[in-house]
Amino acid sequence: MADLYIIHGWTYTVEPWRSTLKILRDNGISVKMLHVPGLTEKSDKVFTIEDYMGWADENIPDGALALGHSNGGRILLNLCAKKPEKLKYLILLDAAGVYEPSARKKIVEKVAKLGKPLKKVPIIDKAFHKLTGSTDYSRAPENMKQTLTNMLESDKDLDFSKIQTKTFILWGKKDTTTPPRQATTMYEKLPNAELKFYANWTHAPYISSPDELARALTALITRIKK
């Protein structure tokens, strides 16, 4: 069994993780990066959070240490809510999963309905998603657009109080995708969690600060294994 299992976020390549993974392995940490179906593993299926929970359950051994970045964190949070005994430890790295209803989202939805005919024009479609901040959505193939919608909707039903797993929350203060307030929300709602912010990390510290991320993970895993 590996020392650490990683579920990446909404990305179509894990190449940017290479530097962090190399440093971890050079430090004697055994790591397994899982390839998420529909993202770094090709699939035409539309996935639900339940599909991803089942996939993670099959690919991570019971009693393991797992890290979820962004959408990967959402998957692991839901898995731990359903199966509290599944993981021994959970690391959340700038994770998704906090539901934040907002008037802006409702306005965007209304504009989206009105703008459907215009969005068939590629330039307008790109501009619309830039305006709404939905860059993940605009880059996604059709099945993953619906999958992303399913993921966002699933946050409404995520019950953090059911997650008994010892959880370590690592978060970048420069994260504008899942902002620091969401880390604080997770920390306050999770029964057994630690929270640490990193001043220079963005939403993807494996890109912005790979050395520091690797050092932080190495230190944490070393402490856990003692």
C-alpha cells in the first residue's frame, strides 16, 4: 500500500504535478496518483458524485491516507461522509465541497437561459464563461459539462458532520477559486480537523509552490507515520 493516494482536481493532465511527486518520492514517500475518469482517464460518461465515490472506494485501500485537491477533495469528503471508516487520514488541498448560494449565481443562470442562442457562437460562448468565471466549464467536453454541474449541485447535500476521519486542511491564501473562507468553513464543520494556511500558495500549489507543497506533505506524512 502506498503512503499517499492522490485524487487530482478538474484537470486533463497530471503533468503539472510532476515536480511535487518527484520530491515526495525522493524523500522516501510512496505516492499513487489516481487518474479520474472523464478527466485524466478518458470516458464519455456523465458522472455523478456517487459514481466518483464508488470509483474512489475501489481504488483506495481501506485505512489509507488520501489527498484530494479541488474536486478531488469533494470526492473524498463525500466518500468519508458515506463511509467514515474508509480512510485513516484525509488531506484536503484547496478542496471543493462548500456550497455557497449567491445572488450572482442566480443572475448568471437567468442570463445563461436568455443567452442560449448566442452561446452557440464560439466567441460569445468563450466570453460568457470568462464573464461568469466558469473556465472549467468552457474547456470541458459535453459529458463533463454535465458532470461538473452534478459536482457543484452535490455540495448542497454534503454533510460535514458525518466525516469523522482525521483531516488535515492545507490551503493557499492566494486561492481565488476556492477562497480561504471555504477552508475556514470546512474547519468549523469537520469534527476532527486541523487547518493551516500558506501565504504564497494559489489554488494549485503544485504549480505555484511545488517545493513548499512537497515539504509540507513530507513533514505531515512523517508526523502521521510516527
